[in-house]
Amino acid sequence: MPLRPVRVVSARESAERDRAAIDGGVPSQVLMERAGKSAAGEILRRYPEQLRDGAVVFTGPGNNGGDGWVVAGCLAHEGVKVTVVEVVAPKSADAVARKMASIDSVTVADNAPDQATIVIDALLGTGSEGEPRGKIADGITRTNRLRSDGARVAALDLPSGLDATTGAHSTCVVADVSLSFGAVKRGALLARDCCGEIVVLDDGAWVKSRIPPIRYDAHKGSRKHLAVIGGGPGMPGAVVLVCRAALRSGIGLVRALVAPSNVSAVLEAAPSALISDWPTSKLEISAGISKWADAIVIGPGLGRTDESRDLVARILGDSQLPVLLDADALNVFEGNAKALAALLRGRQALITPHVAEFARLTGVSVDEVLANRFEIGRELASVLGATVLLKGSPTVVFTPAGERFVIARGTAALGTGGSGDILAGIGGTLLAQTGDGALAACCSAWVHGCAAELCEYVRGTTLEDVLYALPRAWNETDPQPAPPILATLPAVAQ
């Protein structure tokens, strides 16, 4: 699980990070040694039984191959019988030096043993581009064949053949674990089915340290109040999910304000929530929302009508409470983000669009949003003065201050209608309890994804299962991985 914010980088950004470290006085060979030693340590920790039969390292010509030679030497030093298959001889000075330092302790062969149980992929690194060809493509094929015969495959930095920026691949290694150095590569998050478990290595529990604790003497007031406005005619379900998620996230009281025709349906489905009609006057907004709530969620099931937009504008105009806007509260401002910005000014605000809602609000195409997922929310966050949580795989959070966070938890079980309503209930609770839109965004996306991962299956899992998993997601007590692990992301189904 992510333990604290971990950088997500493109190939260019990864190279810039290495260059900055070198310019700061860390020799490039030292960086390679650190990377290889941390990877070898994790492989030793994970696969002690399999390593009794030895390990095979496939190396390529660049610095990734140099990392592989360091891993080979470290494993050999620990008594592991290591075979290095040098698919292409090293070309960089650092990689040549690492080969010379390790070669006497390993066996160099043209082919891997038939019964290989651990294979380390060090063919191509972050900087590789285009389709693998020739000997490298053959090395990828041999690696995947060994995996299909039962070997475990550990990829260094990311699977060879996978574009570090885009995740594009035609021929690539399929790994059981990808050992990334210092940061997660964008491409790995966009092609997680090829990466297995992603482990970010470096020399805690970020989410847990920022979620307000619920004290032994807490009461419904200290646990805060959340108002939820939505549930247009014929659409009570979204508000029900928001309320139930908020109640499973530790809110003290939740009040649903819905179309009059939905009051009885919401009351029956969420009896622990307070239920009332949409406010029709400034006094009702003041008494029923502004003076009562600590935060507001607006939009789930609201409907895309002129009446809906007027309701959103009146609530935002008459209240300065922190607000989370989702679904139709965003859709009613299609193509007019500046009008929404004027209403949000002066408050903590969080918007949680999926890709299509983001496209509608900003007037760009869905394809453009998908192609620029890691950058496209910066301008909107600045224009709105609000945190933007762009839902998807992965979820990307942009803050008005220009920060970007990536949350890669979750499974395809969340790819169903109503999943965003659960996220809104979690996020609304944290917004009420912290008053911080960025913090609420990051932590709610993490918990939401964790709850999905705790469900055993994808096919057959419903949102009820995700709701029931929320208490476990909030209260996970997995031990913190020892350094040098920064974060882990579980493997996804292939």
C-alpha cells in the first residue's frame, strides 16, 4: 500500500531526477549500486525458497543492464547461484564497470537453465523507446517463456518493452513484481497488468497519519456533520450510496436533501441519515445547511436541468462551507468552468469528475483527457481554485497550488455505476473533518481503492461489497514495510 506520497514520473522526468542527483554530488555509479542493492534485498526477502535453485538475470546494453549486474553480484554474495544471460553486452561506462565488479562471482551463459525459478529482467530501462527488436526482443520472449513454465519474474524499474511514459507495448516482459527506483513510472500505472506487484524502492503511513482519529469520547458533533444535495426525481440511489459511504467513514451526522418525491425512498434505504426536501429559500439554506453542516456534497443523482443548476448556484452563493462537487453539479456547468469558479471562490473545494465529466466541463475531448491524464487537471485546478480529483486508473489529484498526486489503488470492481457516489461519501466525510480539499481527495481515493482491493473478486463484486469492506480499509493494520520500500501496489488480474 502507498505509505506516503510517491512521485509519478515520465521517462524524461525520471532522467531529470537522476541528473539532479548526479549534479548534487552523487556519482552515477553510486546510484546504480544503490538501485541494484535495494532490488537484490527485496528479491532475497520475497523469494528465499525459490532462490535455493538459483537465479537468472537477463541483461541488456544500458544502465538497466548495469542494475542487473549489481543485482547478480549481490545475490551471489548471499550464496545464490546466479546465471547471467548477457543478451547484449553493456555499452555505458557504468554498466561495464558493474559487470567487471560482478562477473567473477556468477556464471555467464547463452541460455537460462531449463528449471529456472527466479528470473530478473534487466534488458531495457526507463529511457527505451519503440518496439524491441533483434536480440532484445528475443530476450523478452525467452523471459516470458520461462514465466509460463513456472518461474517468477522480477523486472528492474519496469518490464522491458513497456514505454515508461505512455504504457504502450507490443512486445514486453510480463512480470510478477516490478521493482521501481525512487518513483513510479507513468507507464507502469497505465499497464499494471504487465507489471505484477509494483514496489517502489528507496533508502509509513502517510494516509493514516493524516486522517483525524476518532477519540474514545467522540460524539456526533465532534465527528462532524455532512449535508448531501442530490437525488433528483427518479434518482434516489446515488444519494443513498453517498450517505451510506459517509456513515461507514466515520461521519457524525449526514443529512440528505433530495427532491420531494425521493424522501421516502432515501429514508427507507438509509435510515441513519436525516432526510429533507431540497431547500427553496435562503433561510432554509442557512438553517438546514450553513448553520448545521461542516461540509457539503452536491451533485449525485441531481439531474441535468435548469432547476438543478439554479439549486447549485443558490447553495454555493448562500454558503461558504467546504464543498465537494460531483456528477450533475459539474455537468450543469458544461463548457463554462469560469462560471463555476466564481461560485467556488473563497472556500475549500473539491471536484471529483470522471473522464467524461471532466471533458464536458472543460470543453475538450475524452481522448484528449485520457492522453494527458497526468497533466490536464493543472489548469482547471488553478482556474477553479479547487482541488481536482480525476477519477480513473490511476486517479490523479491536482491542487490549486500546482501539486499533483497519483493514487493507483483499486480494481475493476469500481468500474460500475455508483462507485463515484461511494467516493463522494468518503471524500465528503474527510472534507468535513479536515477542511482540506487536497487532503480529502488523496485519502478518500486511497481508501476507496483499498476497499475494492479487499473484495476477493472483480466479477461478482457489487458496491454493497465495497461498502462492507470500508471498515477494513479504514482500519488496516498491515505492518509498515521496512526501508528501503517507499510503497507497494498490488498486482491486478490479467
